[in-house]
Amino acid sequence: MDGQRLADDVVLGMVAERLSAAMGKPWEVRDGMAKGPGTLAVLLGADHTGHPAHLDLDFVLNAERPAETTISDCTSGYGATVEEAVGRAVRSWLDTTGSALLELLVQDGTHAAHFAPGDPDGLPGWHAIHGGITGWGTGDHHDAVQRWAVQHVLLPRLAPALQGAFDREHLIGVKVFFGGGEGAETAEVRVGGACHEAAARALAALDWPRPAAGVSYARTFVLLVHPGDGG
């Protein structure tokens, strides 16, 4: 895929359109951001790859208190054109990160799953909202890693590596992206938008599928809402 990065307002327009459809409430591009109902907003963060299909998105729950209420994440897409690739990137973000964030707003289980602090499938000591799990790839086993991720809970497996990783006590985003094939693989964990090497090594050590032909990837996102007592 060749082409120039899309204008910021075009990208934000794609984000606003997707969020409007998902929430059933209007979002619009205004003042350099996608502005939603109430105090909600999405801004484009600093680009750290330069690739036209890579986006850094900052979801702000309260635009008047961004330092305390911003959840940052990055996403990438693929396609024959920049427009197609960016569209896929936005959709991937909404299906994973966005689903956890929308669930935080409604708290009714319609967008993502909740795990209490003491749930064996969650992260010990934290109330977690687990967003969707997306996947893509090529070949006969293109969805192998996604299917594995659906069948194997990740949070307990990453918990030991994540101990002491959090720099605030609420609204911590954990993105997990992994997969590969044909002799190459990726295992990435980001906490608050920053790479977490120990958790990435723990992820790489898990027995998810490595297709001999083609590639297969999975992506998911967990929002750690606040600590709890484990009950």
C-alpha cells in the first residue's frame, strides 16, 4: 500500500462515524477532535511510526480533565488504499479498545465482559472490562490465533508479569497483539500505550498457534477500571 497519510479531520471523521453508529448518538469533528455526547472526545495522539495506516487514538472521558481520564491506544490496518487501511484500523480499534470503553459508559454487558477483582479469569485485585478479540490473517489457518485467544483467558497468564506495572489507580488500558507465521512472530503488550517488555515475553511464551503457512494474528484490549478487594 502506497500513499500519503490522510488529513487529521478525515481520520477523525471516520472515528466519529463509527462511534455514532455504535452509540446511537451523534459524534462530530470539531476543534481538532471527534466530539461526542457530554464530555467525551477522541484526539489523534503523536504518530510514532510514520506509516499512513497507523493511528494513535486518545479516548477522553472528560475533556475538562484529560490527564485523569484519557485512555490511549494505537492501531493499524491494511488494504489496497490508505483509505481502506485506515478504515480497517479504526474498525479494529472500535471492536477491541472501543468496545471496552463503550462498556465502561453503559455498564450493562452489551459491549464487553466484566471481571471482578476475584474472578479467576480476570486480573487479581482489579475490576477489568475485557474488550472484543479480533483477528486476521492469510491461508487455511488465518483465524487460528484469534480462536486460541477466545478459548484461553489471557489476563491470569499475564498477571505475574504485570505486577507493579501501573502508574495510576484507575482507567489503565492494556492492549495485547500477537501472532505471525512463516518464520516470524509478534507478541506485544502495551500498558497505558507504552510497551511492557516483561508482559510481552510472557505472552510470547504461551502456546498459541504458529501457522506453518500463511499468517494469523489476534488483538484485544482490557480496561482496568479500579482496584478492588478481591471479593
